[in-house]
Amino acid sequence: MNIRLKKTTIVLFILGILLPISVILINDTENNEFPTINNDLKISTVADKIHINNNWSDSKTAGICTGSGTESDPYIIENLEIDGGGIGDCILIENTTDYFIIENCYVNNTGDNYFDAGIKLIDVDNGQLINNNATGPAFGFFLNRSDNNLIVGNRLTGKGGLYIGICYGTVMYLNNLMGGIYDMFILTKDESTYRFYSPQKALYKYKSNTFKRYVGNYWSGLNPNPDENNDGIGDDPQIYYDSYDLLVDKYPLKEPFESYEIIKFSEDSGVIPGYNLVFLIGMMGIISVFLLHKLKK
């Protein structure tokens, strides 16, 4: 009786070690800080053009935005439809390091000068442009001397999709870049200063199948790109050609982002490639039987 009890205790002890390890190997660490990507753009209010030159308090009093400008409570401009009247920019933000979000806005009919844009950021840090629709005839978005900005889930059309001047820490993914002449114009020549795909892997559905990969952007000017495993990510990176050959997007989307259902973003926590929970539990059972067999001897 004591011998059986001793054997059972040993097996339980081993299982007690293996089970937490398997959980660590299988589970991913979810990141809930990623913005929600909506395929349907819902506009609620027609508004005048917006110009904020580090006067967020006045803009908040005027009802243009909400929030307090901190990282945990950013200023928010959302759910607006703005017609630029064919002159200048629809939304112009300048000279601020306050945290803010421009979300779910439809900006159109900008001026047709080279530097006009649906949304323009000049000397602006800590902004997020999420789920917006920006149409020409100039650039959809225009960023210059602006650092640490996030651009996610936007539809950019017009003469040019996106202009990025001397900007650092730019992160953008799941955008439709559909410029009439060029999808993007970029002056920054150091790839380490920006990231054109998600910081973490996305668990997503594409054509009824589920995949887990980093996701980039959809480029309307992308040359035919093979997708051998049919995961919706081009096998070749999107290259921006100027005076340099510059790698831009390592995980370009084969179709506009509306074709992808994002389930969650997460980072791997030691997942063993090709292993799953059922397999590990089965292995634990085999190891337990083997150990019991050994102990009987």
C-alpha cells in the first residue's frame, strides 16, 4: 500500500511539473492595447475643417474633441465627415506632443497642391490615426517631422496615399494604400525609424482559414506577388524605389484589409512550432504510463 502510494505521489508530482510547462508553451500573451479594426466606417456628424495648433483645450471647449491628452486618456476626434472644399487640408494638427486619436472620420475633397492632405501632422508626436477614410485629390495622410505615431486600419486614396517626411517611430499596418500615382512617398531613408507591419503577430481568418502571422498593408501598386501558402500575405516584401532600394513592408497584404478578420494580436511565449495542446497532453500521458511501468519494476 505504501509502495503504491509512493508511486502515485511520484507520478502526480511529475504531472504537476509537466502541466504548467505545457500551459506556458501553449499560451500566448495577448496584447489588448492594439486598436480595434472595423471594416465598416460609420460617420455620424458633418463638420467644418479642423486646425489644432497645440490648442487642445480650446478645441475641447468647442466640442471638437474629448479627453485630456494623456497616454491613458488621449484627446479623441471621432465620427466626423469633413469636406475640404477643394482647398488645403481637412484636419491639420501642429506642434503638439499630447496624446491623441483621430478615429472613424471621413475626410475628402482636399486642395490639389502637393502638400495638401486629408489629415496632416506637422511637428506632432504621440498620435494615432485609426479607421479613417481619406480621399484626394492630394495625399490621404501627410506626416512631417512627427514621431511615434500609429497608423492602423485606414483607407487612403487620391493622388498619393501617404506622405512621410522626417519621422521616427512610425508604425503602420492594416491600411489600404491606394494612391493614384503612388501609394506612399517617404523621405526617411533609415528602415529602423519606422515599421510597416504589426508589432505582434495577428491571429486572423482569411478565406475561411485561420493563420497567425505579422500583417502589413495593402498596396494597390504592388507588383504581382506570389502567395504559396494562401495565407493572404505576399511572399515577397513590398519595396519602395527612390534613389535607394528601400524595404518597406515585409508582410504586404494580398487584398484590402477588409478581406481579413482579425481575431487578436498576441506575442509568442515560447510556443513550440508544430505542437498543440492535444499533442502535449498525449505526450504527458505517455510519459506517465512509461514512468509507472518503470516504477512497477
